[in-house]
Amino acid sequence: MNSNINQPKLPCKVEPFQWAGPNDPLFAETGLVHCASIPPQATAAQPAPLVVMVHGWAGDESSMWIFKQTLPASAAIIAPRAPVSLDSGFAWFSYNGSRAAPDRASLARGVNTLDRFIDSLPRHYPVDPDRLILMGFSQGAMTINAFVYANPDRAIGVVSMAGAFPPVINGEPYSNWLAGLPVFVAHGSRDEVIPVDSARETRDLYRALGADVTYGEYPTGHKMHSQGLKDLKQWLAMFFVDA
């Protein structure tokens, strides 16, 4: 069992930085171990835009911080640890034999856990729930895509990287379900874990749901390409023009 009781080492320098580990009261209050970087100028009266970064299979709360470079200093960034412990790392849900087949009940539990976590954050941090941006990689992207479909009014922007849209829709999608929602979908054309066709299906489904999709394929495997990071930073800038 992977308990990971020590503060994780991040892949980049993050200031300010706070870790709510298994023994921290914030873990009990929010339901998930997490890392947070909250702008010093954020207050309850003037809360910061909230970016929640959701890691993939076998990752943890340290995995997503490489993407901090795409965000301005005015963003509050919080990265939770998934609830399911693996031999190495953590997961949001289990699969039925392949990465293309999430277990529906397990996926629903993961999405509900993330939902409760996000709902708790404004009670403990000076963050604005009405300016929520979700960023996910791989299984994390699948989790936030399912979350957004179940909660169409919660996020003002979605970033799905190297992921897919899990099978959460029965029948035809509603054309206005996510009307106008800005969505950034990025994928490696040589992804050996989740085929690029999954990203194309994600793009098409978001568009069928009425979202405003920015789509990019990059010459890489199961990771973000440097050009993809540049494109993501440019796309995210529209949410912080007044920050």
C-alpha cells in the first residue's frame, strides 16, 4: 500500500507552496491529500481564479506542477492526489482490461470524490469557485471530462491532455449541454498509451455538446510537447486578462 506520508518533491519550483498531507486537518476537511499554491494577494474579499490540476494513472499530487509554467502568478493552483492507492502512485478509477474501458462504477466514485473536493476548496482557501479551470492529463483528463459532463455549469475552461472522453453519455449528446465552454484538447500523434483517435473523438464530442474547442496534435508520445505547452499558455491567457 502506497501511503506517501512525506511531502512530495515537485518537478519545478513553486512559491508559495502548501502541502496538505495525510495528517493535515485540510486532508480531513477536503477529503484528498493535495498541494496548493495560492497567490499572496488573494483574500476572501478578492479570491483568486482557481485552477485544479488532475493527475493521471500512477501519479500523485506532485505530478502536474510542470504545467504551472502555463499559468500566471495570479492563479490559485491546487493539485489533488487521487483516492485509489496503487503499488506505485494513485488512480481516480480502475479499468476493465484496457485504458479505453473505464469501470463505470469506479469512474463515478472518482468523479464524485473530485466533486466534493472542489466544492470544499472555497471554505479553506481564498479561491473563486465561479472562475474554475480544470486541467487533466491522461486518466486525469478522462476524470475531468466526465466531471464537466456531469456538472456543465461548474467550470469556465477545460484542458484535456493526452486523455479521452469516457463513456458517460447514453444516446445522442445534447447540442447545447456545454454551450460555449472553452476547451483545449492536446494529444501526441505517437501516443502509445491512449491512441490519438481518442483525442479526435473527444474533440468531436465536445463540439457536439456545443463547446468551443481548440485542438492540437503534436509529434510526441504520451506526454505534452513543448509547442503544446506554448499553445496552452496562449489559450489560458484569455482567462486572466483582468488579473
